[in-house]
Amino acid sequence: MSRLASIVVGLLLLGILASPAEAVIEIGGLLTTDTTWTNQDTILVTSTVVVADSVELTIQPGTVILFNDIMSLNCTGQLQARGTESAPIVFTSSADTAGGSPEVGSWSGVNITVGGFGSLSYCTVRNATNAVRAYDAEVEIANCLIENFSLRGVDLYGIAGTAAARGTVRRSIIRQTAPDRQGTGIGIYAYRGSQLTAIQTRIYHCGTGMDIYAVSSLEPSYEVVSCDLQHHSLRAFYVHAGG
């Protein structure tokens, strides 16, 4: 079994709650001081969380973060979400619990915004609209499982200029598995002034695997190495020239 396959099998076998949390902690609003979310509690986001500029949010391995409808995690500071192979971090809908039936796109996603930085490793992100988004910001994604999104798995949106949004995706899986989502959405989207590096990543069962979209004089730069793009309803890889 390949290293990537073993990572994902481990994530799936662990399920949502790798270990029972002691309590559900409701969180929302602006974080103005450095904060750590621990794996002793399940985090329930009841209103959008905003990590302020110069503030760092650290999420411990094994932490589960549940989002009520349309809520999101927005970071203009730093997000350190570094799970492990045996204790992944999970971001998902609050309906994604035993016996629940979450709707794909029921929460907004993890957004790294203007000037922010996000590091996600060994994370599962599911049921969001745009699962992980960098808007004139930088994000690093490694050994993650991103699935069942309504629009995009990874969204790099560079407006301010060349390389305004930077994203690296390594050894991850991006996919649609929900019956009503297969063949829809974009696995990785790089727009205007964005810079994408994708390495050893599998993307499948989307509408488009990767979409590189230039507008006028702003063209994304991209490097794609040893990626596997299969079973897409429209196309595996698409480049739109500026115009």
C-alpha cells in the first residue's frame, strides 16, 4: 500500500471522533490573543471565528471542530492546524455526528485572508462550500483529506498582484464521495495572482480536477508534480488564458 493510501485509510478508520471529547465548547467571534484549541474538547463554532492580525490559533492533534450552518474560520493572523497520522484534526458540519445527515456546503470553510498564513497537516475537511481558501494569503496543506465540498476543495484567490495568494498542496486527497456531489465542483482552483504548487496529490470525482484561471494581465503560476487526476465529469486539468 502506498504511503498516501495508508494515510487516508488511517483517517477513515479513525472516523470523526478519534477519542471521546470531555465537553463541547461553543466558540465564535474575534480572537485577539494567541489561542489553543485542545483535543480534550469538541469545538462547536456557533458564529464565525476570526483570527485577528498578529494572532496565532493553534489546534492540537485529534481536535474536532464542528460548524453550524454557514459559519467559517477566517484567519488574517496565523493558523497552525497540525494533526498527526494517528490523531488527525477534523473540520466538519455540526450535523456530521453519529446518526446525523450533513448537507454538503452547509458551512463556509477554512479561510486564510489578506496577509494571513495557514498550515494544515493531517486534517480532514468535509461538507464545506470552499473547504480551504487563501485570499491574498498563504496556505500550506499536507497529508490532508478534503472531501464533499459544494464549490472548491482548495481555492487560491489572488487579487492584489502577482503571487498574492500562495498555496502548496502535498500528499493529499481531494475528492467527492457524496452521491449528490460526484462529478461536481473544482478540486483545486487558482485564480489571477495566485501561485500553486501541487505535489503527489490525488484529485478525483469532481467536475474539474484543477482549474488555472487567468484574467487580463494577472496569470497564476503553477507547478504540478506526480499528481493523479481521475474520474472528473468535465476535465482533469484546465487552463484559461487571460482575456
